[in-house]
Amino acid sequence: MSNGICTDCNGTASASSSHLVGWTLESSGRGTLSLILTCATTTALCTWVVIHPRIDKRRKFRHLHKVALFLKTFIAPEFIAVEAAQEWNQARHIIQESSAHTNGELRLVEAFYIGMFGIRYRTSLGTKILWPNQWIWLLQNGLFNWKTRDDWGLDRESIRDKNNADATAKLFAVLQTVWFVAQSIMRAAHNLPLAPLEAMTLGYIPLFVVAYAYWWLKPKDIETPSVVDLPAMPDTVRKDFEAMELTSSFDNEGKPEQSSLWQVWALMPRMFEKEALDLEYHRAEQEFEKRSMLYNSHFLICQRRGCKECKRLRPSTVRRRHEMLLANWDPTLYHSKLWPIICLVGVSFPALHLIAWDTVFPTRVEAWLWRAAAMTSIGSMLVFMQFEKVIVRWSDPLMAIKILSPALYLVSRFIMLGGAIAAFRASDPRTYDTYVVSTYWVHLL
């Protein structure tokens, strides 16, 4: 066990290089390799267990989507936690909207299944996703009978049978996480420093807990959806039904955009996004009708060419706008009393990096760069979370802030990751010291 102490650093994050150690072999304490492997194992296990991908029978897309989720969770675990919260909120919304027609029998398992592309319907070209709002519409209009739900794959037991969640992996991840947190607490109790990589690993854990709590009942790793035939309906009714789809990008009808690998990175559209767009379009139609009436009444009186008032009152044609959406928080979460707590959870990841504030880094510049990056990531994330909806509109005076804040977060995130790895070239020797666990067993006995 190493007993070396950085006497020159006086508790600060810089020290003479003569007091620091580089790569350390395994000894009676711990070595660099075991430290790195412990952090990597904890992060990888928790990440792999917590992610719950959508359903896609295409093996390549299914595996690539899971890898994309893994990378997203590793780079920005806050967004996965928020995504889990929004999926849970949508599942609750499905239950509430359909309760009058399901006798209150629909549960979160089935609601999650519907929301994760669990049901597709046949078309002449292939299959299309049955979106949650479409399923609710069929139910409310008597086109789907809840008593026949088993035929649509909504039997709770069959969903659980499809579920490929690995109980052993879950248990191992829990034990690994508990052990990692416990040993970090014990090191702090013994005034032994944590490596920056350990502080970063600790930052993941609260967000993994939040995400997994929201996804606790969500089916995991289901490979095949339920494919059904829609009930017969008049063309006008069918047109209204199809207009409710959130997007066609995830359908399987042989269209180019449906086979693009970019879709493995895309988040699943939410019902509230469609509802917001429809409400905006409805308001625009109402405004169009209002302006049309004003224009027509004025034009009948005016009857003059080149009238400025006629030009001012002439209404513009209402069109659905296709804009680049960067972020869109669920309004029921954003406007709830829990939003301040959600914001605090959102910044917990960079905030826990501050545990390494007094950690010895190879140089004073790296120490302050780590601190600055941690503070920047906290501030930029808090700023970004204050915008309910971020759409790329260069006429927006706050557009620069809306784009700069996530950009700063990502830059600071990579700085901290690089700093955590680079710190191993010259670390405080006490980082490799350990405490004697047997001492605590003696006291307990």
C-alpha cells in the first residue's frame, strides 16, 4: 500500500511533478488498470442495463439503435433521464385518455408497449406504426374493442414473455453500483482522494437511478412488434386517422427515408409534440378566417387598386411549417411544480464532478480547466433547460443562446472526459492507497 502524500500541494489541485506518480502497477493497494476497469465496468453495466430501446424487427437497425442509445447515455446521461421521464408521462397520458374505454384495465406495461412502436398495421406497401394518439382515437371511436386486445398483442403476459430483460445483469449492475458508491464514501471518510475518473463515474449513478425508476415497468429488448389489420373504415375516416400520425420515418414501406441510418439516432416523437403542432395550426386557421372576413368587408367598401389597407389585411395561406426542432420538453413536466427538482437532477452529473475540485492534477492549468468545465456544464445545462421548445429560427433574438448553451455543455463534457484520462499520467500517490475493511468487521463484532 502506498503511503506517499502530496506534501507540496497543501490540499490544492496542483503539485510538483516529483510528488506525483504515473501508471501504477497492482500492489497491496490498487493500481491504475484496476481503477480504470472498475470505473469502465460500472459505467458500461449501468448504461447497458438502463437503456430501453424501441421495437424494430430489423436486426441491423435494432442493434445500431441500441449502440446509439449507449453512446447518448455515455455522453449526455441527463437527456436520457429526461427522455425516460417524458416516456413515462406519455404512458400515463395514454392510460388517462383511454380509461373510459378500457374499464381502467390498461396498465403502464401496455402503455409503454404502445409508445415504443409495439403495434404496427399492415398497408399495401408494408407496415406502419400505430401511434398512441391513433390507438386512442380508434378506441374512442369504437373501431377497436378493448376485449379483443389480445389479438393486438396487448396481453400483459405475452408482452412480459417478449421482454428480454436480464435479471442477472440487473442484479450485477445494482451490486456493482452499490459497491462503487460505498467504496467512494469510505475513501472520503479516510481522507483518501478519488481519481477524476471516479468522480465522473459517480456522476452517472443518480441519473441512471432516475431513468431506471421511470423505465422500471417498460419492456426491454423486444425484437418483434404486433402486426395487425386495421378495421374497415370509410375513406374520409381513414384520411382523418392517417393525418394523426406523428411521422412516417419509422414505417416499413420501402421509402428512402425509412431505411436511413440516421433514424437510429432520432428520438421517438411524442404525442404532446403532435398536439402542439395541431393546436398551432388550428389557431392559424382561425386567424386566417378572421383576417379573411376583415379583408373581404374592407375590399367591398374600398374597390380601389393599390390600396395599402387592402395589402395589409390580405391574409396569408395557412401551411404547416416544417422546422428544425432541437429540444421540446413535455409541457406537463415543464410547467409542473417538480420542474425545479428536474433541473437540479439534470445538473447533478456535472455537479458531482466537483467532488474532484481538490484532486491533484498533473498541472495547475488542467486543474482549473477541469473546474471551469464543470461549472460551465452546470450553467449551460441550466440555461438550456429553461427553454421549453427550441426551434431553429434565426429571427429569434435568443437563438444564439439556445444553440450556444448545449454546444458549451458538449465541449465542457469532452474537456472533463479528456482531463479524467490525462490525469493518470501524474496522479496523487494517495489515489492508490486503500483502507483496511477488516477493521470495520472487528468493530461490528
